[in-house]
Amino acid sequence: MDKEVYTQCFMCSIRCPIKVTVENGEVSFIEGNPHVSGMEGSLCPKGAAGKALVDDSQRVQGPMIRTGPRGSGQWRRASWEEALDYVAHRLKTITDQYGGKSVALTERAQLSTHVSKTFLRALGSPNYLSHDALCKGSMNTACRSLFGYTDGQIGMDYSNTRHLVLYGRNIFESIQVKPVRQIVEAMNRGAKLTYIDPRVTVTASKAHRYWMIRPGTDLALNYALMHVIFEERLFDANFLERWVTGLNELRSFVSSYTPEWAAEETGIPAEEIVRFARELGRDKPRVIFHMGYRGAHQVNEIHLRRSILLLNVLMGSVETPGGIFIKKGPGVAGGKPARKLTEQEGLPKPEAPRLDKVGTPEFPLPDPNHGAPQMLPRAVLNQEPYPVKALFAFRFDPLMSMPDTNETKQALEELDLVVSIDIQHSDIAWYSDVVLPESTYLERMDSPQQANSLKPQIFLRQQTLSPRYDTLPGPIILRELARRLGLEQYFPYSSMEELVRWQLEPTGFTLEDFRAKGFLAYTDKQHFWDRESGLAFKTPSGKIECVSSLLEDAGFSSFPPYESPESGESPERFRMVVGRCAQHTHVSTQNNPYLNELVPENTLWINQRAAGELGIKDGDLVRISSDQHSGSIRAKVTEFIHPECVFLLHGFGHESQLAERSFNKGVSDAALMKNVSDPVGGSPGLHETFVTVRPLP
Ligand SMILES: Nc1nc2c(c(=O)[nH]1)N[C@H]1C(S)=C(S)[C@@H](COP(=O)(O)OP(=O)(O)OC[C@H]3O[C@@H](n4cnc5c(=O)[nH]c(N)nc54)[C@H](O)[C@@H]3O)O[C@H]1N2
Ligand SMILES: Nc1nc2c(c(=O)[nH]1)N[C@H]1C(S)=C(S)[C@@H](COP(=O)(O)OP(=O)(O)OC[C@H]3O[C@@H](n4cnc5c(=O)[nH]c(N)nc54)[C@H](O)[C@@H]3O)O[C@H]1N2
Ligand code: SF4
Ligand SMILES: [Mo]
């Protein structure tokens, strides 16, 4: 055996701690890091397929410059010198004419985000756009509206809970390995699981209670639950009195939303709603209403997320074992976090407004640290608020991960420079001018991960293999571009090792300290704040604000009246809902040789009765059409989905012909979707598209 490396998986962005065994310079085995409790040997199918990613000859093998029209697939291989010179020269021409603000960078927030942000700021651009809004932007805003903390600063203590409630949080398929193990262990000790989804998922099959809710009506269920909780005084009175404001307003708001009303709206019987509320009242405060990610995605999503959080608040399940908690940083143990390039003195703070208008009166509340990438196409097309001319797509695919691919393509046409930093022939790479290939997660070291939680820790992705092909780590690519633009003073490193050593300086840890286990703990003790006197909410009042100053000061109501979502109207018209499966990550693993074999294309889940009326049988090819796009897909006719919606897996229908296994397989949900957003929370309404489904002759 050559060596064992403790590092972090990156087949998806959960970053599970892993142990990789290397023999003769090749990966021979990947498993969960046995030093991390809850990870002993555990990995999901995608994590195990990491080896196939490294070995795949269909990934980008070196820098490429496009030679024909965008999307024509005409390329030439280039050296790094040439490709970087080329990009730097084009970038210089653009910023000379249109200013630094004409450059945008879309990214999946990641360990080297501080490098991307530094790159943009050095250029003079405010236009950093992370995936966050598309994943959980409205949840972020909801958390800030109540607690003053972002969702990323809030954790859930699954291990000690008595009742976990999941609203379309299909955690047994859209996996996070460690939480899944914690949930299973809690259930083995008697914890209950309630799962709510218009579709029977694997998680539904493991739940004690499952409700096939009418799509888009979770908010009605939650208002009725609050109604019962107030009526029957099931709340945690001590906690509310000490830490919560605006309860009277909340109580009077939900007074008309009875369980009988919610039953009509959701399809869940009133007496079941009442029984559920009582059960939770008994289990409190050790109950978790999971904030969710991609369950219901409507344009009023902010209020759904707030209602879920408010249920936790009413149960007093905040900062208590078995509930939700505020994550603690190294400070609780007298430690210091790793520093970031963005903390450097003298780094410019661009003053121009953001292209997505986040932080301006037009779109005041989404988190400006992330922005709203779905606003990019219209900003480019309308040249509003100013011309945007260059786009960097870094570990993010604007074509497949944002609604309305056709509109995004039109916007790309208006740009003078499109660069992707990717590991694979993604669709955005296919439509780029230059592709700069990053080394895969097993072939590079990354910036350390500050893992704040009840017990703060710090993790490091250590390099396992030397790069197979002519690739570089992202922070080196950006540094080399910056150097060519005369901005190297903000990039004080020439290798990943130097960058990581610079970052670790304040922590007192060294790079060598990570070799043994891949992570270091600041403390062994769990840190909860004192619920009598020690809670520190970051709202103006210092309390949890049911009537939110964040919302009200921006002119939004904390409790707008409930509006019933549209239903299909005609028998062939359905709300389109989407999601993930255990075998794939979003849009990026469909070409992986192992995973492609497991799930090669998506199918369309359609309710048995609805399909029967349209003459569609299981396995038939059908036409799915929206105002944006149409395609053909096989029907999966099933009783396990609500008749008002159809479901398909996200991430299929790839256009890049260089990814031969995934090319043209299945239909792209992003192409079908219309691009509408929650004006308060900032997320796009990814479940607001109606499609027609017709049998194909
Ligand atoms: N295998 C795998 N695991 C992953 C990921 C991955 O790509 N692959 N990605 C990770 C990431 S970034 C994320 S954000 C999470 C996503 O985690 P989830 O949010 O759990 O993911 P989805 O698979 O999108 O599941 C959404 C579910 O919501 C249901 N749904 C649709 N409409 C409604 C509604 O109105 N009400 C309710 N209650 N449910 C509804 C859908 O039927 C679907 O089952 O997964 C993470 N884990
Ligand atoms: N239509 C639609 N859009 C969605 C969603 C949806 O369900 N439907 N879900 C939303 C959610 S929850 C999320 S989190 C986002 C995710 O959006 P994305 O981040 O775009 O999706 P991923 O598939 O995680 O990765 C995108 C790209 O990263 C590349 N990549 C993978 N690893 C590396 C690496 O190590 N380095 C580099 N440089 N590139 C790498 C992949 O090849 C791929 O091209 O999408 C959101 N957008
Ligand atoms: S959930 Fe799976 S793919 Fe994602 S980081 Fe963990 S092991 Fe890797
Ligand atoms: Mo996500």
C-alpha cells in the first residue's frame, strides 16, 4: 500500500470527510473518514464514484480556446501561457472600455470563494453571484428576518431530536451522509419522522407519518399548525416570553387559518393536523422542523421558510439539544479562524450597484454576499443597470442551473468574453470562449474549511494524487490571471501550499497537523448558549422577531394574507416539480461512467389517474412543453405522485457533445422553467412553471 490520505469528498458540495487509499499512484478505495463520528466507512454512491471521475478521459484535459461560433464545438488545445494571456488580454480590453463592473463571476460557493471574491474586487466589480439564491436564498433571508443569522449559521441537532419534520427535504435521496446516519440512529432510539411531499420518495417510505400534500400549500398547513398551537397552548411559554417579540400579531394573523380550512387547501385531514400539533407539543423542545432546501419553490417562498422557522420558535426548539442551534465559531474555545484573502487591508470595495440590484431599493433583502444569479440574463440583455460584457463561470453552470436556458443563451450572445473554470465538458464550457480546466478534488489542495457547529472544527482538502492531465487548482488560475493584469499584490502566494499556510497563520495550526486525520477540533465540548440569559440574536431587538424589522423596514409585510396556488385547470396541464436522486449531483455527474450507468436519463413521474385520462401508459414517450421549451421523455406512471403535478429529475438533457455519455439524454428542467423570483427572499420560483403533457404518436 502506498498511502492513505484524509481529505474531503467533492462529488457534491457537502464535502464529506473521506479517507482515500492510494496504491501505485492510483485510487484503490474511498471511504468515510473513520476519525469523524458518523462517517465511519460511510459514503454515498456519488462519493464512491470519485475514482471514475479522476480516470475519465472525457473530462477537460487541458486549456481550450474556441475556434468556431459559440456552441459549434470547434476548439483548439492551448498551453496555460497562451490561454491565460488570451483571457487577460480580452479582460483588459473590456474593463478599459466598460469598467471593472462589467465583469461578473457566477460560482458555486466553495472553499476558494474568498479567492474569487478577491479577484472580482481587485478588478473593481461587485458582481459576485453564488448558487445560493437558487438553492436556499429565501431561506437565508427568512433566517435573517427572524434571528439575524443566515441559514449557514444555523444547525440542527438531529442526534438528540424526538421528532423531525421534513417538508420535501428528501434527505435519504438528496443525501448528506452524516445527518442521515444521525437521523437513523435517533429513529432507532425512538425518534419520529414526519415527511410531507406531493411525491412518495425514499424518505417518505422511512417516515412514521407521510402526507401527500397538494403542491405549493405547505404554508397553509403551517398556518393551521400555528393556529392549533396557540389555541391549545402547546407552545413553550417560558422561551417565548423571554426571547420572542411580535407573538400577538402572529397569533391574531393565524386565528382565521383553521385546520378545517387547511384541510381543503392541502388535502390533509383536519383531525390529523390537530393530532400532529399535539404530538409535537408533547415532544417539545426536542423537535426539528427542517428548514428545507428545494422542496416548495414558489415566489412567496420567504413566507414558507419563515413559517417553518416560526414553528421551531413556538416549540422552543432553539438553542437546545434535539432542536436547531446557532453555530459556534472557534472563539467559544479561545481559538481563531483561518484568514481569507478578502480580509486583506487595501483590497478595493467596489461602489457600483450590483447587476442583480440586490441591496438596492428594487431588490433590497437578498444576501449581497451571494447575490441572485438568475437576474444575470436580463441584466445583460437590457444593459440595465449597465453593460455587462464578461462572464466567468466557476464550478457553476448558468445554462443548466438557472431557469430558462434559452434566455441565458441569448444573454451569452451579448457578452464579449465567456470563460468557464470547470473540470468537465459542461454545457457552459461548451458555450464558452475559453475553458480553463481545474484539477479535480483528489488532485488538488484547497483552502481550509472552517466548520462551525456546536463543536467548531477545521477541515483540509489535502492533495491525494498528482494531476492526471494539464490542469491547475482554481486559486492558482485566478492568481495567474490577476498577475497578468497587474493585480498580484492581492494574491500573496504562488502555490496552494503557500496559500493554505498563509490562511492558517492566525489559527496556530500548521499544514502538517492535518496529515493524521484531515481535520482539527478547537474543542471537545458542545457549546450551547444559556437559554435563561445567554442567547444573542442579531436582530435590532436582540430577540426573535415574528414581526420582522428587516422585512417591515424594507416595506414588506411579515404576514401577508395566504394566497392559494394555481392548479392545472385542464387535464393535460401540470405544475412541474423537480428534484435530485441519490446517484447524481445536480448537473455534474450525468457523464460519470459509473453513475451514468446507474441512472442514464430522467423520466416523467405522472399520476396514474391523470395519465389514464390522457391515454398515457407507463414507459410511453410523451411530449412535455412549457412556454420556454419542449422535449420528449418517458413517462413513469405511478400512484405515488399528487395528480396536480409532474416530477422530473434535475440535471439531464445535456448539450455538450464532448460529454458523450450524457449528451442529449433526457430533458432539461432548466430549459423548461420560466425565470421568476421571490421578490422578498431572492430565490427563483423553480416550481412555478406549468407544463402540458401529451402522448407522442
Ligand atoms: N444525491 C444528491 N444529494 C444531494 C444533492 C445532489 O445533487 N444529489 N444536492 C445537495 C443540495 S445542494 C441540496 S440543495 C439538497 C436538496 O435537498 P432536497 O430539498 O431534499 O432536494 P430535492 O431532491 O430537490 O427534493 C425536493 C422534494 O420536494 C418535493 N416537493 C415539490 N414540491 C413540493 C411542495 O410543494 N411541498 C413539499 N413539501 N414538497 C415538495 C419534490 O417532490 C422533491 O421530492 O440536496 C443535497 N444532497
Ligand atoms: N433548473 C434547476 N436549477 C437549479 C436546481 C434545480 O433543481 N433545477 N437546483 C439548484 C441547487 S439546489 C443548486 S445547489 C445549484 C447547483 O448548481 P451548480 O453548482 O451549477 O451544479 P453542480 O452540478 O453542483 O456543479 C456545476 C458545475 O461544477 C463543475 N464542477 C464539479 N466539480 C468541480 C471542481 O472541483 N472544480 C470546478 N472548477 N468545477 C467543478 C461541474 O462539472 C459542473 O459543470 O443549482 C440550482 N439550480
Ligand atoms: S454526500 Fe456523497 S458525494 Fe456528497 S460529499 Fe458526501 S460522499 Fe461525497
Ligand atoms: Mo442546493
